[in-house]
Amino acid sequence: MTTEPHEMTSEAPDVREGFYGFVASTPRLTYSDDGTPRLYFKAGQEHYQYDNGTRTKLTTTFHDVVAFNGAAQWGADKLAKQDWFLAHGRTSPNVNPNTGVEEQQFIASRLGHDLARTTYDVDRSQRRSAGREAVERGQDHAAGFEEPERDEPSHATARTM
């Protein structure tokens, strides 16, 4: 498991560890002494065994998930208990203050709802207007990929099932 921060080159895709599951506890947002937001929640992960075309549900496991800064703020605003989510980040050892036992926690640098298990409404109004402007300028989208003018995609809003 990766325990060191991920180093990137400018040309490499940002590929790290992933985590999927459901929010098993109410997400708790706190702030450090210097004002850094920190989000914590317990996440459940279902496991299955597949044998000869049959699927058997195994024991659900529970794990600590933490996020800082923008990911913490987004998670606190958007995630709720029982939401299905995906996370991008890394695992790190952590000593449980209640038991003194070392456990793995997942430090999420990105959080989002699991699209396979979440009903989503996406607001593409900005993108549609940009597309109409491109057509008016005579750009042919079939000619190939052209890097978009804006730096970031528009943000989606989610409704859980």
C-alpha cells in the first residue's frame, strides 16, 4: 500500500489508489488550529465472492476515511450517511486513539458520489452555450479534439437514490 504522498510529473496522469463504498457514519467536519478543514467518516465496503455463476455476499468491512482542505469542504457539503461514494487518494497507517492499535486509514484527495448507485442531475448550461459559440465560430467538432477554452469543467449536482 502507498504510504507516501504521490509525486507527479507534469506529463503523467494523476493515478493513485481508489476507494469505493458507502458513508457509514455522519461525516464530521473539524478544523485544525491553523484553520485547515478536516473531514472524517467511517466508510462501509461490501464484499462478494463469485463462484460458478453465483454471487455470495461476504462480511461488510468498515474503514476510516479522512480528507483535508477542499475535499473536506466538498465532502461535508455533499456527502451524507448512506451515500455511495468513490474516492481518490492514498492509504496511510494511523494509530487508533481509543485502542492504541495501528490501522490503515484512507486519505482522500478527491471525493465524489458513485454514479453507478446515485441519481445525478448535471447542469451543462455553461457547456451548451460554449458549444453554440463554437458552432457560430465555424469550428467543426468532428475534426478532432480541441482543448476547451475554460480551465475546469462545470460542476455536477447530485441527488442520492
